[in-house]
Amino acid sequence: MPLKAGFIDKLDSLRTGDWRALTGRLKEEIVREHERLCLVSRQLAALEASSRGEQRAAAPGSAEAKIVHLAQLKGIGLVGGQGLVNEVFYRDFDNRRQVGSYFGLTGTPYDSGQSQRDQGISKAGNHRARELAIELAWLWVRHQPTAN
């Protein structure tokens, strides 16, 4: 547990897999990595605090309000909601075909003479939105197992 207090102090008592004491260089490297981890942890905490503040003060109809609204659904957290708002919900769609086309999830038929078959999805749309939609679909299945 490297983020617990006293982690660095316990390095002297740690042993390798073959019960040898840690070398000086290894301890130095662990200390440097621990400093980096602590820095990243502090930066993430600051970002999350500012994000929570923005969401509490979100004006109705704003992007932040949309993110908060999406995060209330099971399987969509703040990161997924933010991705959807940034990649998809900045624009308006008139029908479901436009939505499918934007995500690149439309069929690609092959029709040549007597041969007719489907070649799968086109993958011509926004790949970031498509990846997010597929990930959210799997999360929906995971969190809503009885929904078909």
C-alpha cells in the first residue's frame, strides 16, 4: 500500500523474494516512483474536486448538467458521461439513422447480381464515440442483467 503513511520508512524492513535486503539503488528508485505516485494522486484529487464543484454549479442545459444527468444512469459514470457529451451530445440528430451513421454502426450491404449479403458494420463514423458506445453497452449488460 504505497499511499499509506510510513511506506518509505518500511523500505528498510522489506526483503526481496529470496529474502535479501533491498539494495540502495532499488530503494532510491522506489522512493522516486513513490514521489511520482504521490504527485499524481494529489493532482487527481485536485481535478476531481474542481470537477465536482463545476457539476454542483452547473447551469441547466449546459454540458456539465448533461454530464450529471447521464451519470445518474447505471453503468455511466462521470467519465462516460463526459465522453458522450463531448463526442456526441454537442450536436442534434433528427432520426435514428443519423445516430447510427454518426457512430459508424450502420450496415454495409453487398449487392452484386445474384449475390446479396451484409458485410457487417461500416465503421465510418466517429471511432471514439463508437468505442464509448460499445463499452457502455457492455456496462449496461453488466449492471442490468435482466434487461434484454
